[in-house]
Amino acid sequence: MSALMVNRYVDFNTLKELIGATDGNLASHLKVLEKEDYIRVRKEFVGRKPNTKYYITKLGELEFKKHINALEQLINKQK
């Protein structure tokens, strides 16, 4: 989600490299995020190769910010 917060979109292979996940593991996480309407998926072809791009939704941005705020509060309580 953090990669999607700072980029207009991120393709599957880039996400896989950033996270270090397997294809199957990443795909299952992305399915859950899509089901919850946190991300939007766009599939297209570049030449003859399939290319899947992921975009964060407004709801995804809102929920990610809530998550970061909750983590910051937790860290600040530990100080």
C-alpha cells in the first residue's frame, strides 16, 4: 500500500520486487485489497505481454492513513 501511496500506479512485477513476495502470495494479498475496494486493478497488454497495474482508491488512501496514524500512536505510547 505504501508503494501505491507514492506512485500513480505500480505494476505486478514491480510490487513483487519491492516486497520480495512470490507470485501466488502477492496475488492473494492483492485480491483481498481489491475485494475491500482499497485498490483498483487494470489489465492491459504491452505488445504481446500482459501487464497488470494497481491503483490505490480513495478508500484505500483513507484506510492506509488511519493505519499509519494508529501505528504512530502506538509508537508514541511506548516512549
